Amino acid sequence: MLNKEKRNIKKIKALINKNRHLISQIIVSEEFMLLLAQNADLVDIETKRLKMSSDYSFNDISHKTEDYFDQTYLFGLPCSLSAHIIHGAVLEMINGEFFVLKNI
């Protein structure tokens, strides 16, 4: 069973690397993240702290806010965890389409 999982992760990694320019983000299930954690030697996971700032004016008073948040990157693409996906992952494409990865 373990060899099948490793083979599937290698296929997914190759698919993502080949289509990297078309994918906007990866949405993953908790089960998929646990599978990736078990095979950490095959996975590239990185967390970056990003700054979000906004500048607006209300009643001639200028307001500027800055906020920081952590963004997880999987195979170099933004990744988010979803409670609505039970198995596998979903690739959100730049053109708004979704590609479902199942039977992993």
C-alpha cells in the first residue's frame, strides 16, 4: 500500500510541475495532508509570512492598515485546507475551472 501512495504522490508532483503555469492554487483535504506528511521526503511544503496592506480614506481622514498572514505553499503553489473536501485534492486553474484529484 505504501508503494502505491508514493507512486501516486510522484504522479501528482509531475502533473503539478508540468501544469504549474495554469494552476492558481491547490485545495486539499485533511486526509491528503496526512498522506503527504507520511511521505514528507517526496513533498515540498513551505510556509511564508505575507503582508497585506490597505490604504483608504473616509471623511477626509486617511487610514492605512497592515496585517500579516501565513500562506502555505505545496510544490511551489499556494495551498489551502478545506473542510468540504473529504478525499484527495482540487486544483483551481487560472481560468476558474477546477480539476479534481481523487483515488489517491
